[in-house]
Amino acid sequence: MTTTHSLPASPNPEAPARKRRPPRRVEVSRVEVLSLAMRRITLKGAELEGFPPVGPASYIKLIFPEPGQTEPVRPLPDGPRAVSMRTYTPLAVRPEALEVDVDFVLHGEGPASTWAAQASVGQVLYLMGPGPGYQPDTACTEHLLLADDSALPAVETILATLPASARARVLLEVISDAEQRPLHSAAKLEVSWLARGTNHRAAGQPLAAALRTLAPPGPDTRIYLACEAAAMRRIRQQLVDELGVSRSQIVGRGYWKLDVVNHPDHDYGDDA
């Protein structure tokens, strides 16, 4: 689920602007209730023809209707950015069917969460992307994945790439035990589900507590850490200060930020 990632660096006037991918009009073709707090929504459309393959933890941007609109206005290449645009990890892409699956966490008021809670077949969004994700070192045999529910689809796409020779320890922070679901990988999995409750201000606390019960990760362990932005920074520091992990072993992603509506999609926590 959604939004990714270090506080934006000061713009470099000499750096070329990133070229926007063209928006693709898509319609809801299926809505699956995974749990009280999670919906899997399949988006389909002829404009997905040629949509490139996506890697683990890659991202797309979805543009949602503004109040009073039946569908969003198609953004122009050189026009202003859409206001109600959010970043998500596509869980599955089926080029032959022109379909993309996206999991949404229903976390209260907000353009994406509010839309997903009422989504029905035939409703229209615009989709942009994909953007790059995380390339796990498949030659490495030890992986530690730390994430909250917003990054659960990213974790699932990472696990799908790990070989049978790998071991993956996964800590997942969710609203309640009812959010648990089977995870699949060729790797040997050890998964812990950590219930946070509905108080989003407790974000990251169950992850941090569970991490203190683990043996320190070895120097060859690769760590993917994705959750609320401030919590991600605290846990990154915990890994370094308390467990002796090298910063080079950690890839961080701030998927969302408390009290911030439009958190940037490139928050890697490199300032922590």
C-alpha cells in the first residue's frame, strides 16, 4: 500500500527535470475485501497496453477524483500536478489481461482511503508509472524485512523474488490480528504479525519492540525497512546503535508520515 519515501533534497537547478510518464486511464474491474482494513482493487484498461514490467517494491501513482467529479481530469504533460495523487506498490501486473492489482489500507479520511472504501466496478482513475523499487541481493542468504501495513504489498513482491537458498525474517505491523494473511516465497520464511491498534500515533512501536527480541542481524544480512517516516528513522537508528548494523545493510522507505497529507514518494531516511 502506499506512499513511499528522505526528505526531498534541495533542488539542483542544473539537474534535468524528471520526465513524467503519460497517464493511463483505468477502470475498476474487481474489488476484493481482504480484511476490515484492506481492499484489493483490480484496475483494467486499454491504455495499459505496453505497461512495462515491474520489479519488487516498485511504485505507481494513482490520481483520484476531486469532490464533485465522477472521474479525475486527465493531467497534461506540462500541466500542474494532480492534487489527489498517491503512490502505491502494484501487487500484480497482468499484461495479457491489461490489469493491475493494488492493495489499499483503509486508514481513515484521505483521498485514497476514502475512495477505496467505496470503490465499485466501473469507477475511473488515472495511473502513472511505474517507478523503480528495491532490488534484493539474491546472492545473499539472510534477509530481514520490517514493515507496516502500508508496505505489505512491497514486502510480498520482495519475497516473491527470493530464492529457496535464502532465509527471510519478516516483522509486519498491522492494525489487528485480523489483518494477517498467508505470505508466499521460495525462501524459508519466519513471519511475525504485530498488532498496533487503531492509534496511528503508535506507528513503529510494535516493530521497535519486536526488533529488541531478535538476535543481532549478521553483517551479511540485507534489511528492508518500510513504514511511517519518523518511525523508519527511529528504527534505522535502533538497528545501527543497538544492534551494530552497518548503515550500508539497510534500505529505508518512509511510506507515509503522521499529520502530512502529501508525503513525498522518495523518502529514504538517508538523513537519519
